[in-house]
Amino acid sequence: VEEFMDDAFCDKIDIYFCGHDHNRQWLHPTCGVELVVSGAAAKTTDLADRGNDVYYEDDQKPGFLYVEIIDNTLTGEFYDVDGNLNFTRTVVK
């Protein structure tokens, strides 16, 4: 997987969103790419310690990611199932 990520993403994209893991994560950039997981809308699964540096991670409550892009600024906000804002990150390119 690492080799694929390096070949397909590094220096080619700014952000990668995925949702397969049933939790919410915003990882520190890898080779310049922001990595965001938002897959906890219906249920959660425990996070496995993979040694990743993260800005935010949660596997306790279902929730979702709200993204807004205005000009060259992306703002992502993680909310829990109760509508509480848990984390915000802004990226300017």
C-alpha cells in the first residue's frame, strides 16, 4: 500500500479523503498530502495503533466530516453524532 500511495499521490494531489475505516481521523501530511478518514456515520470500530501522527482521531462516537472550499482555502470540520464540533483544520494552497 505504501508503494502505491507514494506512486499515485505524492506530489500529485493535495488531499485524500477516504471512509473505509469506521472512525474519524485527520493525519499529518505524508509526502505533502493531507490524509482524512471519515467513515463513522453509522458505527465505529477501534483504531489500531499504526504509529501515525495525527491532528485528530476518534473511534468512540459516530460522526461526520463537513468540508467547505472557498478560493484556495479548504476547511474541514469533524462533528459527532450529537452535532458537537470536535475538530477543525484549515488548509491553504
